[in-house]
Amino acid sequence: MPEFKIIIAIDGYSSCGKSTLARDLSKALNYTHIDSGAMYRAVTLRLLQKDIDTSDLPSVAQALQHICISRSTDDDHPEGITWLNGENVESLIRSPFVSDKVSEVSAIREVRLFLVAQQKKMGLQKGIVMEGRDIGTVVFPEAELKLFLTADMDIRIDRRYRELLAKGVPNITLEAVRENIEHRDYTDTHRAESPLIKADDAIMLDNSILSRQDQLRIALRMAHNVIDGLRSQ
């Protein structure tokens, strides 16, 4: 019997646990996990490093021609490493320095076209779990399973705050985290190019009170139901 592989698209707001679910689900299914947000963060980091004004679109387009992004995992880094032009930038792209600008950079049409083209190529063989904000609407509108994650705002803020503390980010406050998340929510949902919206056929999953294991169990059941349905056709 042939193996049926599908594309799973996970969209949602910042700090809703998209990365955690995508990693867990890809591991359970033996699929490839692709963190599209890391790709946007890597581009943001490069533009900041080169001191490029994001309103200077010709300069942004020029910079994109010299950007190479890849992801890898190993036993010491099961959550993945982001490589920017051969340099491990995983820690740098998670810093508030980048977080404060990533939504702004992600709204640039040239940046989105550049990365969406790469992401589409990654899905040609299927068997992937990709997370982001426009995966089910723009990158893979044909995805066999689409999930849209959400959670209570205070819970999202607390999650992000504890994550930054664990990473040793200095001088972080709950208020600063709240401002960052609210800013990103507004920018993500109001940008002209590929705004964050729930696809009509996406399944809403509110994980405010779900454990990591419960979230995975629910999503895994959905995935198996889709795969079994395809197999029976």
C-alpha cells in the first residue's frame, strides 16, 4: 500500500505555540518541519546588519539577492538551527532586536515574494509541517490539513516572557513583551501583502488551557484522519 504524505499548514498569532506544535507533529509523523518565521527573522537580521532602510525597496531587493537561508537539526539542536549565509544565527534572530522589526520587514512585498517562492519549493515532495502566518492562505492553499492556532492574550504574553527569560535576554519586562506582541498582531493582520487571516477551511485550535501533549494528540488525530481518508479513496 503506498504511503500518503500530506502538507500540514499551521498559522496563528505570535506566541501561540505554533513552533512547538509543528516540531512535535513533524517528529510524530516523520515529516520535515519548516519554520517560516525563522526565515523572515533571518532576512530581518540581515537588513538590520546592513543598516538598510526598509522603505528603500530597491536596496531591500538588492540585499535579497545576497541572502541564503537554510535550516538544520542535530542531536544537540532538535529544535533546529537557522543558517544565514553559512552562519548560525539562531540566537540572534530570536532577540528583541529582531523581534521588534520582523513584522515590519515581513510586510514588504519583495521579501514575501522572495521567501514564499522558496517555501513553495520545499513543499513539492509533501511530507512537511510548515508554520507561519500565511501558510494556509498563500504558501499552500492546497494543503490537506490547515490549523489556525490562537490563545488568550495574557497567556501568550506569559509564554513569551518566560521564553525570553529562559534564553537569558536581559532587561525584559512583561510590559515590553505585551507591547511587542500587540504591535506584531496589528502589523500581521493589517499589512497589505498576505495578512494573517484564518483560511476558510482551517481548523481553529485554541490552546490556552491545553498541555503540549494534548495539543499534539488533537493535531495528530486530525492528521491521521486526513491521511486515512486519502488512503481509502
